[in-house]
Amino acid sequence: MKVLLVAFLFLSTSFDEAYCANILAVFSVPAPSHMALKSALLTELAAKGHHVTVISSFPEKVSVPNYTDIPVLSQEFVKIGMNDRKVYDFVHQNALMMQIRFWQIAGDMCSEILSDKRVQELIDSTDLHFDVIILEAFFSDCFLPFGYKFKAPIIKFCTFGGTNWMGYWVGNPNPYSYVPDGLLGFSDRMNLWERIINSLCGVFFTLGRQFYFLPRQDKIVKPFFKDVEGLPHLAELDATSTALLLVNSHFSISSPKPLMPNIVQVGGLHIKPPKPLPDDLQVFLDDAPHGVVYFSMGSIWRSCDLPDSTRQTLLVAFSKLKQRVLWKWETDSLPGQPSNVKLGKWMPQSDILAHPNVRLFVTHGGLLSSQEAINRGVPIVGIPIISEQRHNVVRAVLLGFGIKLDFFNISAESVSWALREGLENPRYRENAQRLSRIYRDQPLTPLDQAVFWTEYVIRHKGAPHMRSAALDLAWYQYFLLDIIVALTLALSLLLIVAFFAFRAVARNVFCIKSSTAHESKNK
């Protein structure tokens, strides 16, 4: 009996050890919101026993034995735009301008990361093995050679709702007629003009990546991976190497669209059950008989960087409320702070939104904030700054749990109206709570799904059985242009043959009639 028990324990231990995978992850964007998602997924994979090596700008504060951080990017690079009032200038930029700007920033970011000494050691290593590479799906193409070097499948994790061109990584259809690009701020109920813009931008983004962005990235990458024999161009790796795409969205809060089996929606995976609040916040929220309005512009668009006129307008509107206001304010003081307003440099946002006295969330419309609001069933007033935020707020308005406040139209009257509407009209809260029930009605939590599918790809060596045949088609085959040409030629040939046959028959008939008439006349 003891022998069987020892054998069982040995086999179990051997199985677990064999199953534990070596994972390399690269999260290149130095944004706290992106890092929150990175942390949720990768620390959970480490907790499952996998050995995780992470290249990112924000190392984990908690030391885990099987979790290795490779911190990259100088602090100066990380802080670009995060403490600068000019970040609100982004409100003037459209999707095309933002896309071009991101392409430019991506080049600098890749050069900075690949130049890091520890990353260079990873590139030059000859004794390391990884079972899967996880890349942040946000201009991370310069890290695709890691998959080729280590002969490992690539999982891309899109930390936002995604864009249409990402579908080409896995052969996913992207109908421009009803699937808006996430950067445009459109709903899935587009009018004629919006469908034209959506289609033109989709073509521009796709061709721009293919003929501008990827060639630029290629020039950056080649010197760093010069010793990797036979390394293909990034355009080829971009089109063939993605085994799985995890997307931070969910059909209940975005919009239904066709998805291949290797695109998995894991929207809100960072959200955890609410934890107890700090004592001062707990008392402030508990002792609010009329409820609380929570206000935050996120981690990059900070409240203290708002233009002076905008800040003053908000102060006037907040001071007139009978509700208390909890304001994420990143400096030590707020001139003119009303008595009903409490400040905090950092706020446990998700836990605050779970408090029953929170009546309304005034937000920039960031995706994580929007997901937390829906999960907790709290209506929003959205003040979007850039493209994806506009899309999120438009979606909130369409679903009936949000009010849009244009950044260019912030006045005492407009802010007061939006606050009154969100606080006094019960339909917004009812819709938010209804959507919360729908969103949370899932067989697995988003985090569990992300972990399951990551391990699925590892278990099945890249899961090639999920790969779409669309990836093997030329563009003219994918859009059936060859069939259209073939059918057009066949139909044209048929019409030509029919024309000549008809003409020949008509001539014969005419000749016969002419001969008969001539003979009759001669008689």
C-alpha cells in the first residue's frame, strides 16, 4: 500500500513538473492600466506553477519564486506624457493622427527595449527554452522574432477592445458595414458617412501597417536579431505566428461580431471581488445619506492636469450637489475645494464602485473604468479624450447606462445637467445593473478563461487545429476577386459566343428570306 502511495505521489509530482511551462511575456507599453491587466494574467499563471519571465516597465512588487522581471525603459521614458498637462491636447487628434503618432512612438519604444542589456542576453542565449510567448498586442511586432528564435507559439493579449486589422493575425472576418474600428468612436449602428469613414480607415490602417509600419520595425529589429538564422521579415511573422488572441472585451458590453475560435474575449479579467476599503473612505461613503459621485480621469489623464477653466467649472457644479463627491486628485491640495468633496491621490476604484452608496461615476471613459462600472452596476458620465474612450462612451450611451459630456462643451450648465440626469433619472442605474447581471453571467471568470486558453495553446503545441485556412489565401483569393474575374470572363465569353451565334442565325434567316423574296419576285 505504501509503495502504491509513493508511486502515486511520484507520478503526480512528475505530471505537475512536466506540465509547468516556461513563459516569456513582453508588455511594452508603459501605461499603468496596461500593466494592471499584465499583472492579473501573469501572476495568475505563476500561481498555477508556470515559470514566467516578464519584460515590462512596471516590475511586480510582490516577489514570486517562479516569476522573473526584466524591467525595461528608463523612468524618463515611462513618465512621458503621464505628468504633463499637454496630455489633454490629445482631445484635438483624430484616429488617423493618433495611429501615425503611435507608429512613431513604437519605433522609439522598441529600440529602447531591445537595447537593454538583459534583453540582449535573452536574445543571444543558447540554452533557454520557452513554451509560449505572450505579447501585448499594441505595436509589439518588433518582439515577434522571440517566437521564431525559441520556436514557440505566440499569444497576443490586446489590453483594449481591439481594432479591425488585428483580425488579420488569425484570419478573422471584419465586416466594415457593422464592425466599427475601436479607435473611431462609432457604435455598431453606423450611418452611411460613418461606414465610409470606417471602411477607408480600415484600409488605411491595414496598408499603413503593411507598407510603412512593419518595414520601419524591420529595420529596427534586424541588427538586434542578426544572429538568428533565417529570420523572416516581420510582415511574414505578423501574418503567420499568432496562435491565440486574447481581447479585453466582451460581447455584452461591446457589440456582437464574428470571432474565430482562437480569438477569446476576456474583458474585465483584472476585476476581483471587492475588498474592504480604508477606514476614511469607508466612513465617507457610509455616512452619505444622498449618495456619492466618484470622479476620476484615470492614470494618464490626471484630474490635476485639467485646464484651469475646466477644473473651476467642475468645482462649481460639484459644490451645488447634495451628494458627496470623491475626487481622485493627484496633488496635495485643490484650490476652492468645496466642503462636500474629498480628495485622494490614489483610489481603490473597483472597490469604491462596489459600495452601494456610489450613485454615479464621472470618468474619462477608459476601458478598464468602463468595465468596472458595468461589473459594479454604476452609471457613468463620460468625458472622453481620445478615440477608444469615445467608442466606450458612445457604447455606454447606446446601452443606456451612460451620458456623454463633450470635453469642448464643459460648462457649469452642461456639467450640472449631466449630473442631474445621471443622479435623478432612474433608467441609467437600472440599465447599469441589468448590464452587470448580463456581463457577470459567464461560465468562467474572464481571468480563468484567459488562463485556460493560454494553457490550452501550451498543451496542444500552438493549437494549429484552430488556425484558419484564410491565412493561406492570397488577398485576391480571400476577397474572391479571382472568382469574380473568372466568372466575369466566363460570362463575357458566353455573351460573345451567344452574340456571334445569334448574328449568324440572324444572317442566315435574313439571307433565306431575301432569297425567297427574290425568287418570288422573279416568278
